[in-house]
Amino acid sequence: MTEVPPMPTLALHRSDRIRLFHFPQEATQWITEAVHAKWPHKNVSVVPNNQCVEVKLGGYPWEPIGEDTVHARRLLQQILLTFRMHGYALYCSTHAFNDDFSKDLLVFELRDPCTLSMFSISLNRHDTLRVIDAPADIVELITTCINSNYAGGSVRVSEYTAGCLQFKLWSSPWFDGFKPFGTLIIGHIFARLHGAGWRVYASIKTTESAKHSWYFVYAPEAKFIGFTSSLNP
């Protein structure tokens, strides 16, 4: 039987580290380039490890506070873009460990190199949604979608930081799953983005307390047909 090599895997580790398994040596430089491009704490060092390459970052990207919560999403987005440009496409993200401090693993596969258009959406606290680095038309699309379809009450829109629009939603839609408002508005947002040619490239959990963040790429070749109609909202 022909031996099949393991898939390249990136592990978000502790509060400030990235572990690389089965990547080429130059992947360390790809991480460094992403850090210098999108993370305000520029220090990068390689920690000795016999089983993988462990990269230590300045600051705490996987336990961020304040505006670093946005910078951390931008950093991860830049890592995904950089790896894709070098032919490593995300195969899946997954959570594999029982401890409260573990983060997601990102599993990659080899594809033809390409450049992607990408932005992210993060859910924060119990009532906040942030749109990070989206094109102007997509910001307008999401704003219209939320204002028109959020059923939980009032919506307050503001700029959290440059390039990041924040939606404060009444009724705490992310507090638990008992109220339907969070589930309903996610369905509306995803449908609008899908119809505009954007699809989820990655759904990643970077901290033990945070929810998943979604990274969308533009893929208009995936023709949008529609969804089954329903009597439900």
C-alpha cells in the first residue's frame, strides 16, 4: 500500500503561539509576513520543538482585548490568504481537545496557488456582530439585511475601529439558543452573502471564550439558485 503523507496542520496554541505540522520550512516566513502585515505586536520567534515548528508571537492574539480582538481576526485572515497564495488551501477547521484552553486546528490541502478576496464576521459578547474589512457594497448589504430582518428589537450601528463596523443587537441574541433571534439573523446574512457570490471559507474559534468567526471569500462561480421556501420566518 502506498504511504499517504499526513495533511499539513496549523494549531493555534496557548495565547500567543502557532504550531506548524508537515509544512515546508518557508511556512515560518509566511507567518512572519502575515504578522508584520496585520498584527500590531510585531515580534516573532521560533521556539524549539522536536515534533513541529512552534512560532511565538508578540502580544496575545488568541486572548485579545480591546481593538486587538479585531487585529487577531485580521491576522488569521492574512495567514489564510498567504497560505492560499502559496498553494495551501484550508481543508477544514476542527476542535479536537477536551481542555478549556484549546483552540481550533486548521487542516490544509495542496491546491493551485491563487489570490483570494476575503473579509470576516465575528460574534462578540452576547449582543454584538462585527464586519471586518468587507468591501463597501458588502457592508451596505449586511447593514440593510440586519436593519430589515433582525426581529429581536433595536439595532445600533457604529464604527468600532477603522475598517470594522459594529452592530449592537437588542435581546442578547448570542447569550443562549433559546431565543430565535440569533439563529434567524445568521440565516438571513448568510443567504444575502451567498446570493452576492460570497461563501464561508473558514469558521474558526480562536479563544476559549469567543464564538466562531467566519471568513468569507468571493466565489461567484458557485451559482446561487435559492433555498427551499418555508412557512417559518
